[in-house]
Amino acid sequence: MTTQIERKLNVAINGIEVGCNTDSRVLDAIQTAGFDVPTLCFDERIGPQGTCRICLVDVEVDGQTEQVAACTAFVADDMKVDTHSESIASYRKTILELLLSETASPANCPKCISFKKCELHSTAEEYGAKWDAFPSLVTREKAQDDNPFIQRDYDYCISCFRCTNICNDWEQASAIAVEGRGQENSIASYFNDNLLESPCTFCGQCINTCPTGALTDRKVVGKTKSENLERTKTVCPFCGVGCGIHLLSEDGELKGTEPDFDSANRGSLCVKGQFASWEFVKSEERLKFPLIKKNGNFQRASWDEALDLVTSRFTEIRDEFGPDSLVFWSSARSVTEANYLMQKFARIGIGTNNIDNCSRT
Amino acid sequence: MAVMVGKGAMTNSIEELAGADLLLVVGSNTTEAHPVISIRMKRAVRNGAKLIVIDPRKTELTKWATRHLQINIGTDIPLFNAFANVMIKEELYDREYVESRTEGFAELARHVETYTPEYAADICGIPAEEIITAAREYAAASGKAAICYTLGITEHSCGSHNVQSVANLGMLGGNFGKPNAGVNPLRGQNNVQGASDSGALPTDLPGYQKIERPGFREKFEKAWNAELPKRRGITKITAMDQMLRGGVRGVFIMGENTVISDPNTNHAQTALEAADFIVVQDIFLTDTAKLADIVLPAATFAESDGTFTNSERRVQRVRPAIDPIGESRTDVDIMLDLMKRFGIRQNLASASDVWDEMRMLSPLFEGITYKRLDAEGGIQWPCPTDDHPGTVYLHKDQMDSGMPGYFAPVDHIPPAEPTDAEYPLTLTTGRRRSTYHTGTQTGRASGFDLLVPSEFAEINPYDADQLELKDGQKVMVSSRRGSVEVPIKITDRSPHGTVFMSFAFPELTQTNRLTSDAYDFITETPEFKACAIRIDKITSASNAAD
């Protein structure tokens, strides 16, 4: 068996040397070295696009210098990279100002207001880029789409195509595509119809990858203030895939969901996880206090009354008919710890192995 | 599958599916039931993998399939036996693997001799050549072929035999214990794995330690400082029969809408009504809770601390975002309180304490701590020690059981309730993407009524034509156990003779009034995937009778 020797390339990022594979991109090398450059069109799940040009860096190979997009350019041996030179910073600022000229005012950005500062506007702030440095080019038509899930406001679209790429290459739903060319391009749905009439599955991936306020969760936008929003990392309550999510809350009230990009699902969710995982918690129909049935009708009871009655009735039944006359069914929807306690209770509190869960249905 | 190789769980990980050379997906409408897993499958296809989908129905996934074997309902065993027949006859199986890792090959070889592709083709309703080609494709991807299955395999009266015939293939192909391969049951509910892991099973203590096997009971008796019952308990299905006969008097149901989700709604309801005393702990006043004597208001996942374990054995932390609403309390709090009232002395105050007690008694997850989960994210069991990284795929160097993998020769068993002149159609039930289970949660999310507003029965154009039915027409669907009214949707997604329904809209359409209470004789999983029905037009006379 021959051993394949992987050739390592030496690349210096801002003076820090890192070893790279021959198929590494400059952006990989920068991140390996512990530096960061801004990106707008980049989503690691779909690979480099090179459309926004904001990740431009200075590179020097064999004494030749040039500026390349870090996300698309491959590394070369003895390449030297400068990520934050003065000229690069000025380039980035200009690029940002050109992008901003294609969008409506940052003051009204739906993502910045309701969720968190969007990638475009936080990068613009970092580089001191001004929205009105160039004449405004906002001429896009509003998408007429009253679906209840995805708000499309293309006044904030910078044509980075993350949404169409994630929809086509990652989700493979092919519900949206780029229409038109150059300045005339726009994001179109199937026959430019409402997304409800398209192959869209409302997985919400376009919302979550969008670096601006162009695509947002319609259930949340306008109903929260980003500065008050809290995020709790947890797990989607529906199927066995167990996608990581963040629950959004404000003043102790649930407001929405975002995917967790750091968990095994790598940000993927389906329509249930994205749009159905929190409203039921706030439903008016939630049970809010214990109920005891008297003469066929439920009556409100205190916890002590309810649990005392459970204790006395279970004890009576066990004493009269034996422990195996009681059965316990725990829940595949509840946490493992509650299931553990229920089986322990059945086994040592009552004295029966009649404990089962709903794994069969 | 536990019987054959040691563990009834996904052998491999979800992300690995994207790197398989071949995916064999059977009885799984993955794009609807596990959308995020289907993304990995589609990616595999884009990367050039073959995708063989075995399903009586056309689904979105069958559009991605490189081969769709549209077999008759409940004919999985003859199909897989014929796969085995081809692989053995043409010597395409992984001989080295079979010799070193398995037992019972000779018996299997003898057993499947009669299951020629031609013989199976007759039963399965597909051409023999399709079976031969598919078997060759599976064999050619040896060591990098992943099988995925869900309830289309298990929800049959021969469900456990179905699983065994699938596992036979996995071993013949040498696909256990390798990356991007294996045999993978995709679990339905968020924490069905965790519930079983925790010992909420009539036969198993936490971590699948058998109550009837010497040593385990004693270990827990010592740890819990109490005597444990020696005999195994009864399953839910047996318990319901016992309620009708007076053997079971009281039941405690935590977070489950038994009446709607279980087969033959009438039977489940009658059984529960026969019990003397019912406690239901839930978040809504479900149809099951309405039958209770005491209803305890539970907190939801968004208000709870603890862990869920997903389909790929990954333990992940659940964290409360808000306080429990009203006077509701978490399941853990309620159980701790109740246990105190029963005089159980334990030093447990939080979900974290409970987890620690459980892991210290279960080598399977002993190395998984909340601290690690918070720092590392999810960890996949087995994870026996603090420095163990967790297990991406099972059976790496040997079968997890520590023994050889046993081939299980199994025979075709047709669905328990065949069609006849009176009930000429087969009803199969399943999921739709935008609804979850009995709909108590997705039914309360705004906008979802636009995606699938209500239940409908999917019927093949040929059958609709025979019955002179129009698309959208409301009909009466009846089985030997009950009837429901439902509009029909004419579509070739349903094959000739088969009708599909979900059970997500119980207010209007209680689909499980129709389903059979036949169940698998080993696992007692109900046969949701096949029962005999008839469809009648609703005439003005039958309306008047209502």
C-alpha cells in the first residue's frame, strides 16, 4: 500500500505562518491563523460565491502583489496575506457604500430592528461606511407575497445570492432563483407568484442566511426589539432529528425561533422547527392549574390537593389489587430525566415494572 | 435489531448519510417526516450516490430516487429475502465480513433459496429484473451503503421480522461498523431514544440493563436503597387489554395523547374508560386528558431543563427560555414532588442531579455530563468515560453486543387484515411535513392552516374512477372498527388499491378510528401501515341518518 504524502503549503497571514492543504482557500488560511475578514455572500455550507467582494485581501506571491477575494482564491506556497491593510480597508468601505446605495435606509432595516444588527449594517459600521455616500439605486419592486412566514423586502437585497444558493444547493428545494442580469437582477419565486404557490417548504433557511433585512421571519418582525431579545440554546421539540435551535424571548415571553448553527443540524430546520416550535407554548389552551374530576366535571385544585389524591388513590389501588394493577406510561416528548424519574417511581415507589413509553406509536 | 447486533438505534450518524455511495431508504417518507435528514440524502444523490427508495407510494423522495421499488404494502420481507438470494447466489456478499463478524449464514442461505427474484416479484408486484438490479447495486456499494428505515417497516404486524430482514442485508453487505453505512432506524419523536435510554421500558432498567438478567437488578437496588420487582412489566398494548379485563386498575400517563395516537381509537378509549383511576400529566386538555380523574399541568420544553437524545444517539441539552406559565410545573419537578410523597428519599433537586444519578448507573452514558454538553454541544452514546469523545457509528471493531451478528431467517407474513369484497382497499397512515403527530402543537401555530388545512384521503385515479368519485368530494371511509368522513384527493402518489391518510386533525377526522389493533408479536408495535377499508359516497340518506 502506498502512502499518499499530503503536500503542505506555507502561507503567512499577517506574519503568522500556517500550513495549508493544496485545496485550501485563502479564507480557510486566514481563519486557521486566527484572523477574520468580513464576508457577506459567504455561507460555509454552500461554499464560496465571490459576488460581494467584501473579503478582498492583499496577497503577495513571488514578489507580485494583488488583491483577491479570500473566499474564492486558492492559497499558493509562500503566499503572504495582509488582511487589514489601509488600502484594503478603504476598498471595503467603498464596496460597502456601493452596496448600501442599493438598499433602503439602515434606520428602517427589519432585521436590525427586530432581531439583531444584520451582517451588512454591522460590517458597514465597522468600516465607517455611509449609506448616502452614493446616489441611491433603490428601484426594486416590492415582492407582493402575503405568505404568513417569510417577509421579502428587496429594498434591502444586495444580490449576494445566499438565499437562492441555500435554497437550491443546500435545501435543494429550488423555490427561488435569480431573475434578470446585472443591475436589473432580482430574486424571483416560481413564476413570480406567492411562495405558497411555489415548491417552497418554508424551512426558513433563506431567512437565516440572508445577511441583510431583505428576508425575515414574518411572525417575529415588528413584534420585538433586537436590543431586548434573549436567545436560549435548546433543541427543537418535534421529530427525532433533534435540531439545535435558539428560542427568542423578550421580558419572559417567547417571541420566535432561530436555528443553532453550531449544533449537528448545521442550521438546518424544517417548517415545524422554524415556524411552529414556540406559539403552542403561549396558547390560551395551556393547562394552567391542576384539575380534579368531581361528578364528571373538572374542578380547579391546588397542587397539594391533586398530588395528595394521586398518592392516596395509587396507594389504595396498590394495597387492594397489588402493584401490578398500576401502569405508568412516560413520554417520548418529555426530557430523559423525567422519564428516568417515572420509571424509578414505578419500580420503587409502587413496586412494578409496568413502565412503558410511546416508542411503539 | 437489538437481538441481532446488540442495539436498536441508528448505527451511524445523520451527517454521514451525505457521504454514502448508496442509500437504501425503506418505509420512510423522509422528506415529509424527517425533512432535515432528507437534505443529507439529496446531497448524497447530488454527490453521485445511488438512492433506492422502497415505498408503495410515490413521495417527494421517490423523485430523487435513482430507483423506486414500488412494492405492494407489507411485502418487505420477500423483497429483502430475494435481495439476499441474489447476493448469495451471485456471490456478491462481503464474504470476509460474514465469516469474521457473523453467525448463521448457512441457515440464512438455505432459507432464502426459495425466495428467488421471480418468486418475490410475484408477491411484491414489481419485475424480477428490478429486484436483481437493486440487489446488485446494494452489493456493489458494500461497506459504504446505508439503509434507513422508519415506521413503514416497524408499524406492521411483522415489524420486528421486517427489521431483521433489513439487518440481514446490512450484514451481508458488510455495512455494520463502517462510516457512511449501517442500518439506521430514523426515530419519530424528539426524545423517543431518551425515553428508552432512561429505562422507561417494562424489561429494561436505565441504559438497557435487563431487569431479569442477574446482577443488574441488584446494582440498582443497592443504588436506590430499595427492593425492585423481579418480573418484567407489561407493555402499553397489553396494559390496555388488561384494563378491559380488570387486571389493570390505575394508569399514570405523562405527555401522551393515547386516545388519538393509538390504533383503533374506540378500543383505546374503552380501555381507559374501564380503568378506576387515571392521572394525565400534559400541557393541553387532550382527548386523553379528558378521560382522566386528575390532570396535572406540565411545562413545555421551552420551560424545562434536561436533555433530549436524538435519532443518532446524540444527547443534547434542553434549556428553559421562560418560566412555566400559570401554575404549571416541569415533569421533573412534578415527579420529584410525587416521589417525596411516597417516602422516597433521594438527594435530587434538579434535572442535572437526576442526569448524574442516571449516568452513574449506566456505562452507556457515564461519560456524558451537563458540563461537557454545555462546552461541547451534543455527545453521542456510547460514551463510558469523561475523556471518551462519544461514538459516531456503532459496531466499529466488533458488534456492540460483543458477540457475532446473528442472521435471522424470516418469512413473509402478510398484513393481519387482508382486503376482501366488503373492505376492498388498504389504508396506510403516515405523516405530512407541516403537521406533527396528533397536531396538538402544530395545530396551534399560526399560518399552518394554509399549508395543510385539514385531513384528506389520497386515492389513486383508477380507484376514484371505479368508485365514481370526484377530486375533493367528501366520502365515508370505513373499516371493521369505525368510520370517518373525509374529502378525497385524487393522486397517483397512492398506488392502485391503497388510500393514504395522516392523523394530525383529530377534531374533524379521527383516522385512528379506522386503524387495526393488530400488532407485532415481539415488539407490540401496532400495524398502522395496513388495514382493510371501504369508501362509500355520502348520500343524502346517510347524511339524514347522522
